[in-house]
Amino acid sequence: MRTVRFAPLLALALLATPAPAQTPARLAIDGVRVLGGSRHVLLVRAQDSTGAPVEGLESGFRAGIDGGEVRDLAARSPFGGHEPATVAIVVDGEMLAPSSDDRRLVLALLPAVAGALDPADRVVVVSAGPSLRHFERSAAQVRDGQESFESLAQQGEPRLLDALAQAAEIASRHRVLSSGLVVAITRGSTGGSRARPEDVVARAHAPGGQTSIVVALRGDAGESTLDELAGPTQGAVLRVRGAPGDAERLASAVRSLRMRYELTFRPRSWDAHAASHRVEVGLASGAGPLATREYQLADVAEGGWWASPVTWVLIVAVLVVAALVFWWLQPRQLALLVVQGGEDDGVWYEIFSLPLTIGSGDDDDIVLPAAGVSRNHCLLQLQGRQFVLVDTHSEGGTWVQGERIRKRALQDEDVIRLGPTTELVFEDHR
């Protein structure tokens, strides 16, 4: 009888079995959005005891809302399988000046931020100074020091909030899932800015996701203002003093905030009229930490009645009907009389209704104060489908195509002369 050796087979089976995801030490709900009335989207951070993001939790979450269950819970992973993101870094331009004591610190922090990203991610570095300058490179190029930052050095009051508003808009257009990131390396001076903190936060909360702002603050200036940016965007303010651990602390914050799971679900029962709501997220296994967050629906709702295609079809239909009615009620141009020759050559008179009088008198519909034009020189009227010009006993006479007339039907491009010198070209615009 043959002896079957199970040890090698068992070893192969263990190798083929995916390793279970690490149990995170901390969960945090960084953002809540409510779409189309009830569909919830959460940004969730999962970290180990060192603050590093935890992978492999795509099917490992559970969620609840207001003490009730949710349905159709789906989690999207930030780890791989997505388009390259864009992270914006705002740098105080004076800190990059060759004479600055902070230049070495900045040149250490920039590669650290880039090293926390995927090599294919894009990095937009914005210099905040009296003007805003920027360049864009791959994270790998910035990490490996393949770029000189001399062109970004500036002297003068930095327009920090203006730069952050621009950076938040750039980062919000190219997020990982719905999670974006802006990093600021600054001394905190905001005096040269036109933008306000609420303008920056509004850009960071652009529809479709949330962009967090992480601040590496050198010194004590502007801390309260920067907290107004980092707090509402679920970012962070880190003090940097040039110590060896500054770069790694900033890189850890970048990795943590960039790598956030996106959870989507619909509540089974949910009172949309309640003053506030409470969501919670944990692991499906029941082990590990639990994250909770309260929110006001008015603060997080994106799309409601306006998100329905039917609503937009009705709006477009109403606008089309209104445009047609407006067009129908507008007076329609029937003809033009264009002055030919003289000082007023090229001047035209639009004709919307008939009859109308032409002459040099102030009470005429078309006033031509020229020599030889009588006070009430002629009358233009509509007879059936024809424009008819009638001379009203003028002294200088009325001429059409070189022939003096008393009454005549006009054709398109006919030349009318009133008296000896005043000529008009008739254009039929029906």
C-alpha cells in the first residue's frame, strides 16, 4: 500500500490561501456624503498601531445608521486599481529662497510627501508668494530629487490662502476614489491673501468627494487660521522644527489620509427629516475598533430633487417653451432702410411695423434732417404682401431706381432717393 504524504500538499494549500487582512487598531470616519436622498458614501481610515493604512478590508466592514441596519454595503479600496491621483503641495516661497534657514527643511519634507504616494501619482507644487507659481511632476521625480525648486523661490508676503484655494481645486479634480489631499509647508503667514479660509474649505468640499488639508507648520503664526482649514476637511496641523522625525510624521499623515476606503450603502429605515443622524462603522467580524460620526443632513447632502433626470427633463422643457414664447412675442424685423453716401453712409433703420412716415420733421417715424427732404416727405406702407412707397407731395420729389414716383411697390435692393442727394437702399427681410 502506498503512503500518501500530506505535508507538502498542506503547505501548498496554505500558500494558496490569501492571508487574512490585518485587524486595524483604529477606524475613523473622515467624511459623509448623502446622494440622491438616501444613498450614503463614507470615507473611512483604517490604521494599524503605528498609524499606517491597513489593506485588504474591502469585504470586511459593517455599518449602521441611527441604530438601524444598512443594505447593499459596498467598500472600494484605495490600494491599487485606480487612476493616478494628484496631490497638491503648497510651499511658502520664502522658505525655498537660497538664503532661508528653512530651505533644508522644505527640501527634506517634499521628497517625504512624494515618497508616501504611488510613483505614478502626480504632484503639483504651488509656491505661495506675491505671485502664485507652480509646476507638476510625477511623485517618483519629486521623491528622487530630479527637480530643482529654485524657480519657486520668492520674496515677500505669501498669498497662502490663495495658493491653498488653487491647490484644493486641482487636487479635487483628481482624487483617489473620492478622497483628495493638499499639503501645506508654511510659516503660517496669510496676510497677502485675497481668499478667505471658508473659500478654501468650499473648494476642498467640491461635489464628488472631500479633499483634506495637512499643514506642516514652521513657527507659531497663523495656527488658528490653519486649524480652520484642517479641522473641517479632516486634515491635520503638524508642527515641524527641523527634527529628524518631522519628515516621517508628515509622510505618515499623507499615507493615512490618502488611503481611505469608500463605503456606500442605503439605510433600511431612515428618517430624512431628523435633526441629526449617527453613522457607525466596524469590522464584519465584530473584532477591532468602532468608528462613529454624527452629521446634519443639510451639511452633507449632495443632490436631491435636482439629481433626478426627470427633474432636469422637465426643467429643460419649461426653458424651451419659455424661449419659444419669448421668441414668438418679440417684434419681427420686416425690412431695413440703409443710408447710402454722405456722412451717414451705412446707417440703417430697422422696420418692425407699418405704416411709417419718412421726412425731416420731428414727428416722423424716420427723421432725415437733410437738405431737400420735406417735413413729411413720403410714407412706407404694406399692401397685401407688397411694400409700397407713397410720395406725400414733397417739394424735392421721391425717386425709386432713378424714376420719380408718386406710388410704387418696392423690390429688394431698390435704391430710394429723397430730394436731390439723400439715398436709401431698401432691404426686404421677411
